[in-house]
Amino acid sequence: MRGFFVNTSGNSLCCDFGISSGLALTLLWGCIYLAPDAACQSSNPGNAQSSGNPEVSTEEKPTTFKLRVNLVEVHVVVRDSKGNAVPGLKREDFRLYDQGKPQIITNFAADSPDTRKARALAEAKAQVQGPLTDAPEKVPSADHFIALMFDDTHLTQEDLMYTRNSVMQFLDGIGPGDRVGFASTSGQFTHDFSGDKEALNNTLTNLVSRPSLTDTPSRCPNVGYYLANLADTLNDQDAFQEIVEDTLQCGFGGDSNSRNMAISMARSAIRQTIAMGQADNNSVYDHVQAALRWLAGMPGERTMIFVSPGFSLAQDRTRLSQLEDLANKNKIPINTLDARGLYVSGQSDIAAGGLPNQPIPTTSYAGGRKGSQATVSYSGQQNSTYRASAQDEQALVLADFADGTGGTFFRHSNDLAGGMKRMATPPEYSYVLAFSPQNQKTDGAFHKLKVELAGNTKYDIKARAGYYAPRKSDDPAEQTRVEIEQAVFSRDEIVDMPMELRMQFFKKSADDAQLSVVTRLSVKNVRFQKLAERSCNKLTVVTVIFDNNGNYLVGEEKTVNLKLSGPAYEHVMNSGLALKGNFDLKPGKYVVRQVIRESEGAQMSARTGTVDIPN
């Protein structure tokens, strides 16, 4: 291998390769490209601007990031009438529609116990245990992250106490690769992802109800969002009269002046409730969004369980759709659990009804809540039809979250621990369908998706409800960055370019070690740009180290500029590239994730490995 050609002008270091007989071509971190306009320059860059040759001058322009084909992925779980995941389905068994139009399923993958076992073996083979042996050994590490999101602003203290006990039961059954974290809609209850059951249980003692601004039972009239929305947004005169009649009970007389004052007060209360309802929705959405971004930063399979009684949705559902899109982009199903358990329809807590002057209900359970049905008693003469409708409406947000992200909505059961276990356990069999939208407008519009099975088989199908088209103004460089970032925090094996990942550590002292990450990459199917008898491309190499709980420790991004002469190009086509990086670490168990993306064809590869550096 001939040495390096170093261009000291600007910020670039370019490699000029020649091949010595019998030597493998190894590309080390010394060949780093930092300037965006040198990916494939003329051999005489000084003349590029003045030569008058348009082909040469265009090479002086900044390199344009090329996006991968705009694939929309749809994760699908198919269950039979007994709730069992259905195995063995093929690409031809599915029908996929975008805005009602049939789509060609270009990519298809099936996930099963066999494929998960193969993925685990691939991770084990990527590891080297010490400097003198190549024997792979699987290191138990975090591979499934479960975020429990508690709606402590809408759940009553009684329901939270029952929920807390159910979570403790659920934690007893988590596996060695599971990590559980806590978040809440108030933002005041959190716990980092951990497999320490005792620490998680201790934190649960701090889970208490923190009522939202809309929960003001002492206010008169106490207008809930559901009824206010009927009266204001939908102009329901019966609902408005219901509020007026209740306002008259706030100390007014029966004369006409009193009624006029009650009407004015009712309208004011409605406007105030609508504003508070929107603020309450936004507060919940803000904290759910923060939890999704937190979960998206974990390296592995990710699941969210939203524990809530539901709440009334504001008329504008844009934020809800944005959250669903964020979850889908990061492959996070939002499973929802109605923490009210069994209850009599139309008789629930005050958060459900939103009825004027409605007191806090008294809830009792026959023989204890477990396995029994709740009855709720109310004082006052409220319209039971409104109450039942309000209760049903508040559960819609839970159904929307689940349906919009391919999750599960668990309701009408007091076995909350069983519901959490079901939702946190990945289905034994699932499928990924992908398609490339044809003639898609870059307008950011929502596209409704529908998945069916050929033959009208009576199976239950869970899949994302839709996606947002990209916007024309989106920055290609930013889209590329997001694409790489999503690949880094995933455990999916991406094999556009065949890639082998190996690791080896060297103990420098009792408390310090150096981990070498060595990658061999095949580029036989990679497109190179030809210029001045050189074959040019650029590799972005991102290597990230996580601890055994999935916490990000250190990462490194390198851009490698390839500018290969004829012999070097032939050798690379036959032997591939070897990339190497070093990291200083303490003894411990680590997960290594590497993503490589080439610029000309936007192909990408990603692998995960584990390593245990002993004390």
C-alpha cells in the first residue's frame, strides 16, 4: 500500500492508494475527509475553477447528499381469534393500500423466534473476548426497552395505587435483556431505564396523583371539556342548556335577570374550559413526545405502555398525529392501558364526564378490585347520556394512540399486570412490509394506510394507520443525518453492503482498557463516481458504545474519502475495505453499534456486537 497524499489546504485528508503485491488494503482512521467539497476532485484541483471545463468546475461544488429510496415501512402483527400471532405468512398474502390505492410491496421481512436467534448469534460472532482468543461468547445485554408512561394528571389516587401494585407484579416477570423506565404526564415522576427491580419498585412509591388544571370539582359551574366542546365547537344547544341549568344552581334566583346572568356565566365557563382543555392536551403531548424521544435513543427493541384513564381530546388533533408519526418513524408501538379496569359504562371518575357541577365520585369494589366489577355512585341530577358519551369519548385517545402506531389497546380488565406483560412481550411472529410511494407530492400531507390479507381471512391485523409525506423544503443533509441516527439507535441488521464486525480489547491497566473495533466492508455493489481516472465515493462511519443498560457512553463519526486509482479500485472490489477505530473504556459489558453509509448510492449497512471487558 502506498502512503497518504495529504492536502493541507482546507480541512481534508485524502488517501491515494497503490497496491503492493500480496498486501491487503487496510483503510485506517488516518484517511479522514472533513470538507464537503473534496469528495471527488480533479487530480489538479488548483485548475478546477480556471480551466473553463464545466465538468471539472462542477466537481468544485459541495457534494450533494443522496437520499435512500423513500421506503415506507409498515410493521404488521396478525392474530387469530384466540389472540395468537399467525406465523408463515408470505409477501403475496398481504395487500397494502396508500390512500386507497394498492401499492407494490417491494421489501418484505418476517420476524420469528428463528430470526431473533439468528440475530443474537450474529451479535455474538461480532465479539472477541480478550487479546488472545477469537472464541465468541454471547454477553447478556439490554435489547428491549420498555417505557411505562403514567398519566398521573388524570388518574385518581385510588387507581394509581392499584396500578402501582400491578406494575410491581409486572416487574417480577421481566427478563435479563429487558430494561424498564418510568415517565409521567406531569413530568414529576421519572426513572432511567434499568433492570434493577428493587430500585424500580422503590421509585414506584413516589407515584401519586397530580391533578391537571381541568380537574376543578369545586368550581361552579364545573364545566368539563366534553360538554363544553359540544356546546361551543359543535353548537349543541341541548348541551348548552344543560350547562345553563347547572349554572343556575350556583346561587342564582329564578327571575329573568338571574337567567341572563347564568347564560353569560355559562358562556364564560365554556370558553375557559376549552382553553384549559387545549392546554391540558398540549401538556400531555409535550411529555409523551419527550418520552418518545427518550425511548428512541435506546439501542434495541422499544415499546411504550401508556397507562391512563384517557382524557377528552381537543378538536385540533394535529399534535396527536405528529406524535404518532414520531413513534412510527422510530418504530415504537404505543400500547395503551385503560387503568380504570372494569367499570359500569357511563359511571366513571370526574375526569371522564366533564359534566357541570359534578362531584368527585365514590368508587367501591365487590370483594376488592382484582377480578371484580366496579360500581360508581354520584350525587346530583346529571344527564346519564352525556356522562356515558363523555366516558366513551375520553377512551378514544387511547385507541387512537394504539391504532396509529400498531400498538394494543388493553381495556375492560382488572388484570393490569397481565395486560402490561402482553403489551411488553413482542409478538412471536410479525411482519414488515415496505413500499416506495409513486409520484408522491412533497407536501407533508397525511397518507392513510390499510393492510389486508388476501382471501378475506378473518384475522385481526395491527398496523400503523398512516404516515406523513416528506416536505419539499426538507434539508437533504438533515434527512440523511436523521436516517443514520435512527439506524444507530436500532438493532436492525442492515446489509445493503456486506459487513463483518469484530472487536478486541487490550488491558492497559487494572482499570483501563482499549477496545479496537475492526470492520470489513464489501463494496462490490457500490457505485463509484469516475473522474480523472479515479473512482470516488465517500463513507460516513458512525460507531457508538452503549453500556449494559443501553445508556449512550461514547460515539465517533468519521467520514472516509475514497479516491482510488485503477489498481486500488480492482483490489477493493475483490478484497473489500478494512476499517478500524479505538476506544478507551473501563472494564464492563458494552454494546457496540456501527453504521456505514456511502454517498453515491446512499446504501447503508449496520451491525451490532457485544463485548465483556473483565476487571
